[in-house]
Amino acid sequence: MQNLFSISFSILILIQSINIGVEDISRINTLIEHAVYHQETYGDSFFEFLVEHYGDTDQAHDAKHEEHEDLPFKHHNKNCIHISTAFTFESIEYQFNHLAFIEIPFNFFYKEGISSFEKPSIFQPPRFA
């Protein structure tokens, strides 16, 4: 069951990456009808038809017919974003003003507080001899 699930999701991702939608599948009939029209009118084979409508000569051939908007796989993605990034390599120099360290005299006195009022505890840190 897990293998079937993995294979079905892999096929789904493949179909989505090719950008085939349900609308394109429903327009396959229009593609076949237009290919038959080209075969009867111009004598084109199916491969020549695909080259004319989906190849490099696509835009030159689109001006001849108006049915090309109904063909499948002719949608253009308008969500493609091109970003140009310019990198400039300039040397930037920072000026740091270093102030001389002035030694401040210590004006405090610390004496560890030992009081005889505290009772000795049995839990004390270890002492070095």
C-alpha cells in the first residue's frame, strides 16, 4: 500500500512539473481535430503539425488561424519572476579611531567575610591539603 501511495504521488508531482492541467486534458479533442484539419488542408503529418504549433515556428503560424488559443498546452505562465541581481565589488575602508587605554586606579578594598557566628556544616566543599 505504501508503494502504491508513493508511486501515485510521484506521478502526480511529475504531471504537475510538466504543467499539465485538467483543462489541457479536456482540450486534447481540439488538438486532434486541428491536426486532422492540417492533414486534410495542408498535408502535414502529426509531427509536422506539432512542430508548427509547439515548435520554433509557432508565432509565425499563429497569425494564420484563430483556433490556436483553444489548443492544449498553449498557456503561458505569468507567475514566472525574473530577478536580476547586480554585484559590485568596491573596496570600502573604515576609519577607526583608537583611543589609548587609560589605566584607572582601583579605589576599593575587598575583604572576604568570615564570621564566627556561622556554625560549621558537615556538607562543605573539599579542601586541598
